[in-house]
Amino acid sequence: MAMAVTMEVGNDGVAVISISNPPLNIINAAMLAALKEKFGEATRRRDVKAIVLTGKGGRFSGGFDINAFQNPSGDTSDRTIESIDLVLNTIEDCKKPVVAAIEGLALGGGLELAMGCHARISAPKTQLGLPELTLGVIPGLGGTQSLPRLVGVSKAIEMMLFSKPIMSEEGKLLGLIDEIATSEELVRVSRLHALEISDGRKPWVRSLHRTDKIGSLSEAQQLLRTAREQAKRTAPNMPQHLACLDAVEEGLLHGGYKGLLKEAAVSKELVQSNTTKALTHLFFAQRATAKVPNITDVGLKPNHVKKVGIIGGGIMGSGIATSLMLSNITVFLKEINSEYLLKGMKTVEGGYYIDTLSNIQSLVARGKVTQDKARKALSMLEGVSDYSEFKEMDMVIEAVIEDIPLKQEIFSELEKVCSSCCILATNTSSIDLNVIGEKTKSQDRIIGAHFFSPAHIMPLLEIIRTEKTSPQVILDLLTVGKIMKKVPIVVLNCTGFAVNRSFFPYMQIPHLLVHLGVDLFRIDRAIRNFGFPLGPFQLQDLGGFRLGKASGKEYENAFPDRTFRSPLTELLLKNGRNGKSNGKGFYVHEKGSKPKPDPSVLPIVDESRKLMNIMPGGKPISVTDEEITEMVLFPTINEACRVLDEGVVARASDLDVASVLGMSFPSYW
Ligand SMILES: C[C@H](O)CC(=O)SCCNC(=O)CCNC(=O)[C@H](O)C(C)(C)COP(=O)(O)OP(=O)(O)OC[C@H]1O[C@@H](n2cnc3c(N)ncnc32)[C@H](O)[C@@H]1OP(=O)(O)O
């Protein structure tokens, strides 16, 4: 059904105005106009005593149409300010009481419409939130004014700045929700509530008139100061956080109406910003990854994957296991001996390293997982040291070291011990899948499941298919990925696949620059200032130099025309450095403190420079930070274009998503 706003007036004198725009009742300009019209009609009609505003199809509304931010009309100067015209003048100042009946979700503009009403009745477990900042904008239908007045300044700032929705049960405690009613009772209870307001038996509350939750101005300003400092630290390159706080402050200083004007002015500016363009592009790009041509559009049904075997309990294997367990999937973790098995199990569960939190403990400590969920997840893990249980597996993920003969042997073995419909996946980050499966006859069920480290935290899953991988197997892994709350992108088999292949210049060009005389710590700083959380040398420390050397070889073989070779990595290894794993890389890594640049690495760098001798005239080149960033990123973009041109990814936007979620490319560029 297309977008519609309908009104039904009952014998009780309540007009129920319903919005409908399946699946999420997204609001657009036409809907706002239709709402105004229906409210006008309800206000005029003598048989209407009160109004209930609700959404059809079990969802109130997912908010305003994000497409509108992608193509904002150039001149918005004489556009109506909807927060004033509709939410304030039409709904909040309506001459008849208006009650919102909320179910499923009320996000962004959806919640803002509800906050314009005089009371809110919600079904249980309904999501309420203002996630606009994740899109580069701020709440634009009055939310910066109504939310602080309904839940207090501190909670409102938290909900907006972290774009963190709450559930209706918490909303009830905070006073955002007046009553909770079952889905079946929702509209009936809302009608009664509206009539009771009309009879004077329940209070008729206009959100913007409220001051009781705001507290003193000095307290509020202290909260705003702290929030501003935090925003400057955590979102230094994004304007919307400070802009949102400015709009809140304006309303606190000069009243809700002035606050709405400020909100509108700021929104108008932000909607044209590059940050909004980038973040809304990412929103749709992320959803597009779920649509894989010839896989998700050919009527296949996913098989239910209940049991997964993992071969190898190292960092990757234990991270993947953690993520699967938290998604209620039973994991059999296999290691070659009891010592390694214990270590793998403890990395997941805790207790092996006394001073390091296990995967699960660290998620609980960071508030990502509740104790209850952690307990449940732990019951999904079993450690094994042979293949006797593997007949039962729906999928196996191999996560051993990058050693071709070892992987080939494991896959031959798996073919024998697993059932013929078990998915055989490898977590290799660069080895050709055809080579891994060469010694089997099961090429149709061999697939790459490339997780990014740490696998229980990073959201990207790169799914690699060969020409022989069956569509059903691809669909099944896609589905498991979604159950694990990962964002899966499907790519073709090639050296480095889509993500590491695109980013191999990002790891190599910094070495070229260093050999041309640029300071390595300056390169990391320039890249961090651009917005990456870590510089390329910090990243190489994390991966370890042995891995760097092995994958460097792969790229040298595959793309000899565009690889930079230097003896640096070899020299580092010879000097007993392997990056973070032994505490010695380009940085000093000590437990409990941030990595610090290590000056003792510089003589090794100099030795490598001397051996290469590529500085023009023997002198370091002179470059600006901007040039450093461009010299590192432009070849990366070129490689991404090759990846696209060769059809390794289905869409350019898949690479955008992969760069942000897998390589932490700053989302706002
Ligand atoms: C003026 C106001 O202050 C400004 C605003 O309201 S800004 C918008 C605020 N709202 C949001 O940010 C919510 C964005 N949406 C979401 O986070 C998620 O869609 C959700 C959590 C609501 C639901 O998730 P889920 O059930 O997985 O559904 P999901 O697949 O994401 O969405 C279903 C479809 O609706 C689309 N959609 C979701 N929210 C949308 C929006 N706000 N605008 C346009 N399209 C939207 C999706 O692109 C998807 O389309 P597709 O089927 O063609 O791919």
C-alpha cells in the first residue's frame, strides 16, 4: 500500500488518525501535509472530542525519509518550518487533546511527532530514539526541544549524542511514556486516555511548556559543557554534535519557540553538509549489501545453521566463536592439542591470561552484552581435539595460520568427516580459495568467511565465492552473517579479495614514503588526523610483521607492477621485533598503557633506507601532511577502482561499506 494518512471517527468521539507507509511508516513531506489536513478536519468536526495518532502495521514510524537528505532542494529559504507549523501549532496547540499510540518503533521524526502529542501510550518493547546524528543531521521536528523537557537534559543529551534508542519500559520510568498497553489494547487505552484528558481527568500536557524536568540553568549548562568537550574528543570532524547541543542550549536560554527556530536553521545548514551526504550514502549502501544478484533474488530459502565447527582457537578462531555463541549458535572449537584448546577456550571465556579480559568479559565490561546473555552464550561452546563430532556440523570455519599445505590438508580431512551438505568455510585473508580446495571434490561448498580482527567486535564479514561456490551456500553464509549482526558483503575470489586487495597500497605506500625520508610517526599522525583511528604503522604492529611479510609476498607475486619492496620488515624481524604480539614494533606496547612511538626502531629504518637508497639526491623529500594523506589514499582508491572494474564486487558502494566497517575508513568523508 502506498503512503496514506487516514482518519476514522468512532462513536466515542475519538478521531484515530493513522499514518501508513510500509514497511516502517517513513514520513515524507506529502505525509506531513496530509497530517495537517486531517488534524484540521478533526479540529473542525463537532463530533470529535479527542484525537489518537497512530501508525498502521504494528509500527509507529521509523522517522523522516532519509532520501530527502540525499537530494535536499537547493533553496529552502521560504520552506515552512514543520516543527512549528505541524508539531507545535497543529498538534501540540491543538484545541482537542491528542494522544500518540506507539508500537514497534518511534524513531527520529516519528518520536518527535509523538512528543508533540499531549500523552504517549506505548506497546511493550517499543524502540524510542532520536538517531539523527548518525546521519549527520539533528532532530528537525522539535526533538532538540521536546526531549529535554520530557526526560531531562542529561538523558536527552545521551539519547541524541549517542543515537541510542531506549525501550518503552525505560521510557515509562523516565516519563516519556504515560502508559504501557498490550498491542491489542493499545488503541483502546489511548482513546480512553484522550477522552480522560478531554474530561479533565488526566492532565493536558504541552511538552514545550514543561519545565519540571529541566532543572536549573547552571546545572544544564554544566551538562552541555561536559557534552561539548566529549563531542570534541569523540567526534572531532563531525559538526552535528555541537550543532545539536547549540539548539538545546538556545531553547534552555530563550524558551522552546526560539529553540525550534535555532533547530530549523541548524538543520537547514547541516542537511547540505558533506557529512550528511557521506553518512546517508553509507546508510543505504549498507542496506544494499544484503541484495546480492542471482543469490537473494532467485527464490532460494536459507538453511538453518545451528552447529558450527571452528578449526583453530587463535585470535581469529576465538573471536569468530565468540560472535557465533552470542548469536545462539552452538560452537565446537577444535585445536590440535589440549594446551592450545585450553588457551582458545579461555580466550573466549576468561581465566587464561590473568591480566587480560576474555572476549566475553570485555564485551560485558564495555556494556555491549549483559551478564545474562554472556552466561547463555558460554553454554553454547564446546572444545574438542578431534573430528568425532563434525558429522553433525552445518558449517565449519577454518581459522588456522596462513599456510597453504596445512589448509589443503584440513579441507581434505573435512571432506571426509563432515556430512556432504556441510558448508566448508575458510577465514583466510588472502589465499586463493581454489588453491585451498584443490585437493577436494567439494568446490561447490567451499567459501571464504573473512572476518576482521577482533572478529567479535568488527562488523564486517567478507564472503568470498569462487566460480564453483553454489548460490545456496552463499545464501546460507549471508544469513549466518546477518544473524551474527555482521554486515556481509559478497565478493569474488582474487588475491587479497576486495578489502585487503584495495588496501594493500595503504599498507605499502607508507613504506615508500619512509624510504623517501618521511618520518614514520608523522605518517601515522597525518592519517589519524584525516580520521582513521590508527595509522598504517600502528596497524602493521597489530597484525604482526610475520603476517605482513607473508601477505606482502602474495601481493608481490600477484601485482609485481605496483608493489614496493624493501628490506624493512625483514630487518625488523631479524631485530627480534614482531609488532604488538611481542610488545616490540614501530611502537612500544606495554600492558595497560597506550602504544608509544619507539625511537629505538629508527636506526633499523635508517639501515633499510641506506640499503634502498632512493631519496632524490640522498635528501629526504619535503611533503605536507595533506600530501602524505593523498599519497597514501589515492593509490588505494585506484586499486579499489580496479577491484570494481574486475567485477570483484557487485557495486562501488559495497567497497565503501567494507572500507568503513572493515578498515575503519572515516564514515563522514
Ligand atoms: C526530521 C527528523 O528529525 C529526521 C529524521 O527522522 S531522520 C531518520 C531517523 N530515523 C532513522 O535514522 C532510522 C533509520 N532506519 C533504521 O535504523 C532501520 O531501518 C530500522 C532500525 C528502523 C529498521 O531496521 P530493519 O527492520 O532491519 O529494516 P531495514 O532493512 O533497515 O529497513 C527497511 C527498508 O526501509 C528503508 N528505510 C529505513 N529507514 C528509512 C528512513 N528513515 N528513510 C528512508 N528509508 C528508510 C531501508 O532502506 C529499507 O529499504 P529497502 O527494503 O528498500 O532496502
